[in-house]
Amino acid sequence: MKPMTLVLGAIAAFALLLNWAGLIVALFALIIVSSLADQEFSLRESTINAAVLIVASLLLFVRGLQLQFPIWPAFLVR
């Protein structure tokens, strides 16, 4: 697949997953899928990157700015 297609697909997946699957799952999908566009893809590095970016996003957007994002999938919260 072409790199641009993977990046745009990752953004589309994030948009579709955010309300249904929550911020953590949507960000993880965004980072892993967009990382596939790199020729030097490493699952270990992408997972570490995802973990750091998810924690930073939670601290900045949910705690700091107090934005109302669903954090976890709806079926896990109920």
C-alpha cells in the first residue's frame, strides 16, 4: 500500500473509532496504522510510541483541558 493511503486510512479509522471505541483504542489504531507507512516499521517501537502519546494525550486533553472524550469503549464502561 502507498504511504499516503495508510496515513489517510489511519485518520479515517481514528475518526470512526473515537466515539465508539474510545480515545485510547482510537489513538492506538491511528499510531500503529500510520506507522505502517514507514519502510522501517517496528511493532515494538510503534507500541512504545503509542503508549507515550496516549498518556500525553490523556494528560493534555482529558486532564488539562477537561475535554469530554470517551476514554474506553462503551461496552467496557457499562
